[in-house]
Amino acid sequence: MKYLILHADGMADIPCPELGGKTPLESAATPHLDRIAQSSEVGLLSLPSDSGPAGSDVTGVAVLGYDPKKYYPGSGPLEAAGLGITVGDQDVVFRCTMVTVRGEGPSGGKDIVTEIKKLGPHVVMEDATAGLIETDQARELLEAVNEQLGSESIQFYPGAGHRHLMVWVGGKSRATCFDPQQLVGRSIGDALPAGDGAEVLRKIMDAAFFILRDHPVNEERQQEGLKPANCLWLWGQGRAALWPPLPERYGITGAVVSSSDVHRGVGLCAGLEAVESSIDPGDESTQVIGPVEAAVRELSKKDLVYLHAGFSDDVLHATDVQEKVRAIEQFDAQVVGPILTALAAHSSYRLLVVCDPGLASSQARTVPPILYALCDSAGQSQSGAAKRFHEQEEHIAGTAPRDATKLMTRLFPRGA
């Protein structure tokens, strides 16, 4: 028996006026997802109510069978695991996101960034991705910060694009910190680190602002009309994750395939083997096809493959909802279709598709649902089944949400 979990990150959403009250998934042409729905158990998933912010990484932890209330360490440690960064038991890992902030006067008018003397209520989160800064420029900026602020106790590690890490050796983990995506367009005053250890974190953020503000890379970006990466935002902290290995629990072999460092870390913490996929940063097509080809290869070697396939930053942050519709259609054709073809080559299989809102969960007032479909090689279309796979499909919307942490026992019915 082969098992595949397809985590479709960022596809779920809420009805959009621009689409006539339909969701992007409902508006998109998705013949492969619809075929799965017609022969599957389909419905909605719920996460433990007090498991923390319901980001896509929390969904991944829950879907692999770990209760986030007990096992979710924060996105920082998961990303560190995905990047292969060794973290001590008493070290605290923070996500260190490059963002764009601006000063704002008492009347709400925008001041130039150089007038910011200290991060506080007069500072607004303008962009939580620093204008989708390229990795090369971001790493040059982080190196400048590390040269001046790095020490035996504070260490910075580069990631991809605007996403990076800071490790506080022997540090404190209980400060209250916020996801910068939740703050776009708002004052950061009430969202700066607070609580135990917050003073150290604020000093680092203030110092980093002055290092980044006048850096040649940011001067060049502003001259080109791009947003400067003028602030390091610390959040998502936690200590290294220690989980009971999933392969031992179910007596299987398994692999994780993801271009996301965080979700690769989720798989690694679960005891799965991380598999690299062929991705050319200059070729957008490989960002979709590469992970799928890697997953198909691993499926011939392993019992279980966890394939996390999220949308690119350009799609996740796009203001044109039609861009998301097109991305969903591409996902159905280039990810779901080939996966179904690959599974059909095996005599028996089980497929679990999980579709969550990704960034939408932190941007929308109404949190979109998490959808799932569970089918196997013996599944056949049946009357009364769902006709399509989307949030407002009557058969799906009418079901009571299932506990996401229980899905693994349904995928492996003879499991623990």
C-alpha cells in the first residue's frame, strides 16, 4: 500500500465579490480535484482551539497526527529544522522576517523613514515581505546585521527571500510576538515584543533598523522604486521540537517533499526523510513540477510521501483574485493530475488531500475553512457524493468539521 498526503497550502479562501460571491477554488476549473471529491470522503477539518495561530505549519503538524497544543514548537524551530540548523535544547529560535516599516505623523500623514528614531506606535507595518525582496539582496543585508549584532548568544541565519532566523543561545522563549502579516497597514506599537525577554528583542530590532535603513542595498531599492527591507521582525519563537517518530508509530518508511523550509522542518521533526527537488529559481515552471517529480520518485521507494505544495509569494500576496484562480487551475493540472497518474501505477494506495488558506488565515476577518478529501484505489463514484471540491459545495459545507489530528488514524486504519 502506498500513502500520499498532498498539502495544498493557500488554496482555501472565502467568497469574493469580484467572483460573484464564489471562492477562488469554486471559480477555478479543477477537473482532477473534482474527480477526487466524487470518490472520496470529503469535509472540513478543525484544529484544537487553543493550539495557537492557525497557520499552515500548524495544519501540517496536526495532519501528521501531532496535537499542536502539545507538539507545535513555533514556526521558528520548524524552519530551523528545515534549514538544517543545529539548535541546543536551551536555545530559542525566532523567525527573523525582513519587512518594510514607515513613520506616520500624529495626523496620519506619512513621514520619511529616516525620521524614525525608535520603533514604536508612530511606526506602521507597510509590507510584511519587504516588497518580496530577492534572496541575494536579503542575505547581504542580514550579513551586515550579523557583523554588528551577532555574538556568542545572538546568531543570525539566512533563509530565502524575506524569511530568515535568529537564534538566542540560552535565551527566553515566552515573550509575546506577532506575525507581521497580521499587522500590515497598522501601527506596530501594540505588537512589538512584550513580556519575558522582550527588552533584549526590542533592542535588537531597534539596532537592526538603523543598520538596514542606510545600507546601500536599501538605497538602491528605493532608487528603483522598490520597498526597502528596513526592519527585522522577530516572532514565531520556540525551542527545538522533539516528537515521537511517525514511521515508528505506523511501521512505515516516509519522505517529505517541500520547497518551504518550515514544512520541510515539519516532516523532518516527524521522522520523515527530506528529499530535495530540482528547482531553478529563474524558471517558475520548475517550482511546481520539481517537487511533484520528486514526490513521484519517492513514492516508488517509500510507503508514505508528504508533499507540501504551496503557492508562490507572488500569488499569495497578489491583490488580483483572478491571479489566484489561475494558480489553482495550474495546481490542478500540474500537481494533482500527475499525482493521480502516478498513484494509478500502484496496485493499492490511499490519498489524503488537505487544502488550507495559508496567508488568508491571517489577512481575512473571516477565517476560511480547511478542506480535506480522503480516497483510496478501491474508491468509486457514488450517488450523493460531492460533485466538486470547494468550500461552498453543499456536501462539504454541510459536514461537521473533523479533528485534523485524527486523520492519520484514518489514513492508516491499522495504525496506533
